[in-house]
Amino acid sequence: MKKRVFVTWAAVVAGLATLVISIAFALLPETAAAIRACGGRTPSLVRFQLALTVADVLEALGPAGACRQAAIVAMDAVNRLDLHAYIATYGAFLLLSLFLVMKEARLRGYWLVALIVLAALIADVYETSRQLAITADLANAERHMPVLMVAARAKFIGLGLAALAASWAGWQARPRRTVLAVSCLPALLLMPLALLAPKSFGDLGTLTLAVAWLALLASVSRLALRRGTRRPRVSEYRSVSNI
């Protein structure tokens, strides 16, 4: 029982840390400087991630000059934070949370889902490192594009499948976790559109992932509070009295 409570609270802590880092991305001084340099336009990280050509990368970074230079500095700051903190944090959150909600719903197949999440995390590391390599040497960006294209799409497909697992767990749980089940569905539906048309749906696709993760955090937080306040069963009272 103590181990289960520990895992539940570890998932909550990892989820809260993921939320804090997600907010920190937007509050980085480099991001604010890029928005000013680009006339109020926020450089699109997801369009950079899902770029198919060098021209797509340059478009995501904004027009040449002060805007592009500031955007590169901002992208590098975000990607370094992503590589050194965010990937491990949201990975721990997903692995622990999916274990808990699938166990609650008595679903099999967690280890398959865990492998998919781990593959997405590895893809994210490759994706982020290629972005840093591209911004460090735009003149030779073309050689990094194949890895970026494959890694970014593998990551988002993996995260979409993780959202599907969370939605199914919410649907199968008793009592049913309707908010979790419904909140994770848009990520599954919009992720293909984001991959096919990142300029139109890329940012919306990542927003649906954020909604799914918030619902997952709310679900495991509820589990943690419920387990933390659970009264011992009669059998537990008896075992204590027999000591």
C-alpha cells in the first residue's frame, strides 16, 4: 500500500514539475526578446519541429535579420531546457500516470504503452538535438533534416498513442473517468492533422496534448488524495490489534 501511495504522489510531483516547466518556456527572457524583435509574433517551435524542408525551418524562424537572430536564441534556450529537464520530467509523468490509470481500469498492455512512450522520449532527444544543430549552422541545415523529420513525427505519434491509452483507461475505469476519457480524444484526432499540415494545425495539436496531460494530472491527483485519506479496512484493524 505504501509503495502504491508513493508511486501515485511521484506521478503528481512529476506532473506538477511538467506544468511548471511548460509555463517557464513562455516566460524565458529569450522568448520575450524574440517576440519584441519579431513585432509581437511568437516564433513557432512546433512548426520548426515538423519542418520538412530548410525553407520550412527558415519560415518558422521568421524573416532574416534581427527577428531571425532573436528567434534562434529563443529556440536554443527552449530546446536546451527541453533536452536537460523537460523530456525526462514529462516522460516520468506519463510513465507513472499511465501505469496508475491503466491499473485502476484493470487494463493489460501497460508495458507496450511504456515502450511507446520511451520510444517517443528517445525520438524527442534526437529531434531536439537536431534542432540545436540546425540553428548552430543554418548553412548546413539540410543534412540534419532527415533525422528531424523522422524523430519529430515518431515523437508526436507516440504521444498521441499515449493519449489514446489514457482515454481508454478513463473509459474503462469504474467509476468511469469521463473527463479523462474525453479530454484525451482531441489529441488523437488532431495529431494526424498537425503532422500533415503543421502550419495550420501544429500549434493546435500541441494544445490538445496539453489538455490531455492536464486531465491526466487531475486524475492522478484525485487518486493521490483518495489514497492519502483512505481509512484502513477492518482486516487491517484486526492485524494491528493482534500485534
